Amino acid sequence: MRIPVKTLIFTLFLCHAVLAAQDIRVCFEGGKCIQAEIADSDESRRKGLMFREKLPQDAGMLFVFEREVRASFWLKNVKFPLDIIWIDKNKTIVGINAGCLPCQENCPSIVSEFPVRYVLEVNAGWVKANRIQINDRVNF
């Protein structure tokens, strides 16, 4: 069965548009921005960044919850250290855990001190290098 070229191109365009819609630009005070994948389903939040070899520079994963929660994360099967940025419903940073180490077994939980609506994971060292601080506002 042969697929017409126009149909194939249109299908590829649609697939790209759907995948691109799962990314979002996250910007911080001072103008620093990253491109973040969105994890907004139970399955995508559970998988997170597991089993990936690396995270590109100035990239991250934004976990979105339906309501504010005391979120709990672990870095099981993650292959690189991360900074975790805890963000409330007003898009204000309420906590930062820098340099969180990956693990394979007996992984410690990393829990938000305050209720959050969003959690952003970025490469370890990114928060310090970009002078991101608690109480900074985030836009996306």
C-alpha cells in the first residue's frame, strides 16, 4: 500500500504539532527561560525523567497537578542529578532542592515543604548558575 506524499507530509506535520504542544516555555524573573516538557497525567508524572541519558542544557520537565498538593518526588532510575523547583498556584517559587542525586534502590523521597501546583526539574547546578531564588515569579 502506497501512501500519497501529501498525506504523509500532513500526517508528519500533525504529529509534530501534537508533540510540540507538550512543551512549554518557562521564564523566570530576570528573563532566563527554559523549554520544558509537560508532565500532567498520572503516568507522565510517575515516569518523569526516568531512564533518559541526559537532559539538554536549558531544558526541564514541568509537572502540573490539578490542585495544590504536598508533592513527593524521588530520582529512582534517573541517570543525572537534578535541581527541583517547587512552584505554588500563584506561580511563585516556594522551595528549591538543589543537587538531588539519582538512585537505584532505597530512594529517599524529596517532599515539598509547602503545597505546590507545579514542580520543575532542571539539570543540577542550573538554579545556582541562573540565580533562581525562593519568592521569584515564574511565567508560562
